[in-house]
Amino acid sequence: MSMNQEPKIAVRDLTMAYGDFVVMRNLDFEIKKGEIQVIMGGSGCGKSTLLKHLVGLVVSHSGEIFYDGKRFAPDASDFDSISRQFGVLFQAGALWSSMTLQENVAFPLEQYTDLPAREIAELVDLKLSLVGLAGFGHRFPSELSGGMRKRAGLARAMALDPEVLFFDEPSAGLDPLSSVRLDDLILELRDALGATVVVVTHELASIFSIADRALYLDVETKTALCNEDPKALLDDPSTDPKVIEFLTRGAASDKT
Amino acid sequence: MGSESRDQASIDFQIEGKSAVLVLSGTWIVGVPRPSPVDASARIKSISGVEKLSFDLRAISDWDSILLVFLRKCYDAAVEQGITVSTSDLPEGIRNLLTLSLAVPEQKSAEMDSENDWFTRVGLQTLRICGGLDDFFVFLGQFVIDCGAFVVGRARIKLRDFLHLLHETGGRALPIVALLNGLTGLIIAFIGVIQLQKFAADLYVADLVGLATTRELAAVITGVIMAGRTGAAFAAQIGSMQVNEEVDALQTFGVSPMQFLVLPRVYALLLMMPLLCVFANLFSMLGGYVVAVSIADISGIQYMNQLKEAVSLSDFFLGIFKSCVFGLIVAMAGCYRGLNCGRDAASVGQAATSAVVTAITWIVIADAIFAVIFQIIGI
């Protein structure tokens, strides 16, 4: 592990657009190695779109994204080697419905490693047990509840011991207890693997419990308003009132 | 609320100087006859010299949302006339709901405002079609690149999945292909026999069935069946994977959807279509056989011998070649529409529909082109 101070992920003047419609402009932030970065904001502000840019599913309108100082774009030569460090948990799990859980988790391992089938099976069992799904390997995604699918999606995202984990609305559709457990799991993964974590969410409880930094995307100005520790944001008088309102469910503006 | 009386809903305008009071009474619930809001707003617009409008709802016995609709219409009409509306006399529940409905102004989308003229619409439509063509060529280009990858053996298609696709596109399609082609042969033979009997040329029904089947019908009918059966299924499968973000998940693992989803489907259909076409030929000729033996005065042996005389091997292979092309068209149309599917449930249906329409259209066009080419080179 190198000790350089270079950020794990650097986003430089990124503008996201669908056709002529600008979603967010002039995004400029850095994520350090081992940090948990939350991307928050109201519905429809482009949180998930930003995540899709970060994992290379959508090409940016302008601006650049760097991983360890290397430019990341579908036309860059390092695209495949960089994206190999990613693990992505999609909103509804996005398990491949024609495969069993075991096959879903084994798929990335078969794609990228030459491990013998026995070792792959052992690794798959381990990953499934980490998310509390030991023994469910032979089920198909359609036979599982939404929360289980999401956890299975996490097992698949962890299959290759990724250096960067992305979560798209991890607590959406989960009951409060499962969502707390998922938050704990995210923290444990970061501590155990030293992974950098990017979480898109608007769940306040999980923002405060996991985030090292929170980037607030504002729909009206179409840009980021702040990128700080959410607990510090509340005490900081210079924080934009919109962010305070968001972080307090509007309670702050009612008092004034 | 909760009154049992079903007294007629009615309104009454009381105008005193510069202020008007709209008095509502009776039962205002859905399904019960009531004054039309259009008339009331027209009435409001017609009165002049009034600066303030208020409502009197004391005589109302029962109400639901329909009352709010009425009040809202009157409110809008009054505001449009420059009349100030006082809602303070309304009962609290109704007032709060009305305030809530007025809180956010109606969203007027930008597109609705601009009334495009005919030329703009034609231009936009043309651009849209060109954009679609662009997408298709990107798809085609990627397909050709990845075809190479498959030959070299870099693409990773699981054998089990591929066998499953072969079964799905081959074996399971056989019964319907056999049935429809058998019936087609039967129909052709039936029409043929009736006509040919006039010239005492019954025997040539074998030529008719044999040539029509091998050169044209077996391939075309099988193609159309597969477009409806398999092309639509491909579009729906890949489309719902798109909706479910499964395609995104593949991409984040560095697996090209083209290699993983499209290529195996195209190859499966490309392999199975000629085989299905062979069966289609067989069953069509069998259908003809049944008619020839039962209605016309031809023996089975005669029919077979005549068939052997009439149909050359080149006729047979011509049909098989066509079926390969049709298979390619069906699979490409299905996969292309599936991959370009939108992100909601309705667009999966659209993708399936347009996959079938695209495939059948192109099958007919390709068949016409083949007819001209084979005519010119004389096969």
C-alpha cells in the first residue's frame, strides 16, 4: 500500500447531461482512500446519474474523472483495469435473473480469475455467508425477498475484493433494522478491506452513521453545495441553509 | 358530513355592491347530480363590478373531492377575472385542502408551450429517425467487432446457457413450425388440385407444392413464426434485464452485453433456423401429400416421384440459405430492440412489439431482394 497523498477518486469540473438537458454542472471533488463518501440530495437531483458516471456507465458531457491519478473514461486505455477494482450494488440488487445466487456471485470470479471451480465455490459460500445468505446459493433471485436480493447483490459486488465499492440507495426498500445492519456491514467492509466507499442515499440516519463526507447536490443551482462531514455541517454557520434544511428534515427552517 | 339527506346540490349567487357570495347547498358527492363548474365559472366571468368573492357552505349536507373540484374551478375563474377570493369563510378542512391544491402552481412544461409548426415537426421527426439509424449502426458495428471476438474465442458464453438457447429456439419451436407449414402445404395443394383438375394435370400439384415450399414459403413462414415467437422473447428478455439494471451490472463487471446476450442468441437462431426450415419443408410436402392422395387421383408413389423430378437440390438450398438470413434478421431485431429498451415496464412491451414488426418487415424486404437477385443470376 503506497502512502502517497493522491486522492483515490478525483472528479474535475464534471458536467452531466442527457442530450441538451444539463443534470449537474461543475462538480469538483476528491475522495480519499478508505473514506466513505455519501452523495446526497433531493429526488431527481442526479445522485444516481453521478454514480453511473463514476463507474463508467455513462459518458460525461465534459470534465474528467481520475482514479489514482489515471484518467477514467470508456475510451481511456486503463478503462478495463480501473473498472476491475469496482464493486457496484445497484438499487434493486440487479441480480441476473437467469442465474442462481451462487452463479451470480461466481460470475465475476469466473470472468477474471483462473481459480479452480472448487475454490470459486468456497469463495462464493464465504461471500454469501458474509451477507447472511449462507445456504441460499441454489435459490434464484425471484425466490428471494427484496432485502435478500439486495444483500446478494452486495455479495456479488464484493466477489473480487473491490478497492472501491459503490452503493446506489442501499437502504431503499429495506426495513429500519435491515438498513442499520447494511450500514454496519458497509463500515465493517471499509475497515476490513480498506475499501473506498461511495454511497448514494437520502436516508438521514445512514448519512450520519456512515459518512466521512457528504456531497450535497442541489437541484435548483444544478451543482454541489458542500462536501464535508455531515455532523460538522450542522454546526458550521457557513453551511448553506438548503443543506441544513435537508439534514434536519426541514426542522431548522421551521424554527426560524 | 355524514348526513343521510340526499337533497339536490345547488348554487346561488348573491351580489351586494362590490362583493359577491357564492352560496352552495345540498349534497356534493361523486355520482350525485350537481351544477356544472363550467357554468359557474362562466357566470363568474360574466359578472362585472365585483371585486371580492366569498363562499358560503353552511347549507352543504355532505361533500367529497368533487366539491373541491368545483371550488377550485370557481377560484381559478375568479382570479382570472381579477376578483379577490376570500377563503376565510370556508370550513377549516375544505380551506386547508384548497390552499394545498393552490400551493404549487401548475407545471407548464416547456414543450407544451411551444406550438411547433409543420416544418419544425417534420425536421424533428427526421432528426429522430436519423438518430435511430445512428444507434443501429453503432449496434451493427459493435456486433461485427464482437463476432470476431467470438471466433477467436475470447468472448465468454457459457455452454449451458447456449444449449438452453438452442433448445428454446430449436426444439421448442418445432411443433408450431411443423403445424403451420403442414397446413400451408395442405392449402396450396388444395387450391392447386382444384385448378389443375380442369386440365387433368393433377399430378403437377407435386411441382406446385414442392417448388413453392422449398424456394419461398418454408423459409418465410418459419421466419415469421420465429419473429413472433423468439424475436419478441429476445426483446422482452433483454429489455427487462435493461429495466432491472442487469445489463448495467454486466457492464460494470466488464462484460459486453453484446458478447454475453446478443451473440449467443444470434448464433443460436442462425444454427436452428436452417434445421427448422428442413422440417418446415418436410411437413409442408406431407400436407400436400395428404391432399394429393385423398382428393386428387394420384398415388403416393406418383406424388413422391413427381416431387423428386420437380425439386432440384439448388431449390432446396436456396430456401435454406434464405432461412439463415431470416434467422439473422429476427435475432438482430429482437436483441437490438431489447438493448435499446427504455427503463420502465411499458417500454419492454414496446420493445417486443417493435422487434416483431421490424423483423417481419425486413424478412419481406429481404425476400423481395432475393427474388430479384435470383431472377438475375438465374437460379
